Amino acid sequence: MNRTFTFIFSAFSFGIEAQSLQLTPSEFLQRASNQGVIVIDIRTEPEFNTGHLENAINIDFLKPDFVMNVRRFDLNTEILIYCASGNRSSRAITQLKNAGFNNLLELAGGISTLKRKGFYSE
């Protein structure tokens, strides 16, 4: 019985941690304006070229050297990540956490959410 409680508690704790990594559009844009924060658009170059957030750096998640390219930043620097819909950014967060990055946040729903909610237009 004690093991069951531990498992349920651990799963619950993990869920809370995973949720805390995602920011609403207003939270994301507010943090993106802070000095020293790195904003990475992980979409492909053609997607990036259709429009991106000001000061965003394009590092394509689908390229095999994605993690290596992000490693140029300090592991403790606050890094904000976004993609088109939130799917790639969630996978990127996992890879970067496994690579030792400690301060990663993502835009919930990607740039499409910013557009839908009126925070961004190309």
C-alpha cells in the first residue's frame, strides 16, 4: 500500500512540474522582454522566415545538431522556446533537460496560440 501511494504521489508531482514549464502568451511575451533571456524559435528556417518574434533565434529542432547548437548558451540561462503548435517545443524541452539545461520554459500552444489570441500578427 505504501508503494502505491509513493507511485501516485510521484506521478502527481511530475505532472505539476511538467505544467509549470508552459507559459501563457502574456507570460511568455513578458518574460521574453527581460534582459538576458534567450528566445529560441525551433521551427524550420522556412517557417521562421514567414514571421517570428522579435529577437528570436532560429535553431531548427528537426536538425540532428539541435542540442549541440543550443549548447552555446549557459545551462542556467533562462531559455524560452516556441514552435508552431507546442508539439516540437515539448519534445525539445525534454531533450534539453536531458542535456543539462535547467531553466527552460515553453509557449503553450506555440506561435499559433499567440496569433489566435491576438498577441502576434505576421
